[in-house]
Amino acid sequence: MSRTLDFALQSKLHVQLAYYPPYHSKYNPVERTFAWLEKHWNGSLLDSLEAVLEFAKTLTIRGKHPVVTLVEKIYHTGVKLTKAAMEKVEEQLERLPDLKKWFVSIPINSD
């Protein structure tokens, strides 16, 4: 959450995250995009990074092509904040009262 907050502040974007409960991927638009991509690949051999990128670039969804870039930055997993650091992050987040676990909003103040 800390990295998401940093991104929102850096890019000056109001970010809203809605988490789907476990096992509800059919409602997730990203999952539907993967289905289109799989159909587009049509069993083609993706034996190189270049092949994967080219197939992704030629995909069309509702008449639009995706923006495809290779991200080479390594994102470390298992990064945890101390309780005090997480409390500072939480101070900058808004959560819906009845959906605290499932909905997070990171508003950007226009100072």
C-alpha cells in the first residue's frame, strides 16, 4: 500500500482500489483481457520475450490497441512496513465504512 500511495502522490492521481473477494475473478476486467489475449495467441509458440511483446501489441480490444512496454524493474515481494509506518500510510487513505477491507481511495489534495 505504501508503494501505491507513493505512486499516487508522485503522479498526482486520485487512485481508487476495489478488491474483489477471493475466487471472484470472473468479475475482474483484467481477467477478461487475459482471455482475449489467449484467444489472440491462438496456441502460437511464445518462445521469446519479443514474440510475447509483439503478440500483445497486435491485440485489439474494441478497436483499440494496448500500450505495451517491458518493465525491467525488479519489485521485491514480502516488503512489510512497521506498525508505525503503516499507521502513517493509513492516515492518507480513505476507506468505505462498510467495505474497509475491500475499498481504498487515495485522494490527492490540490494544494
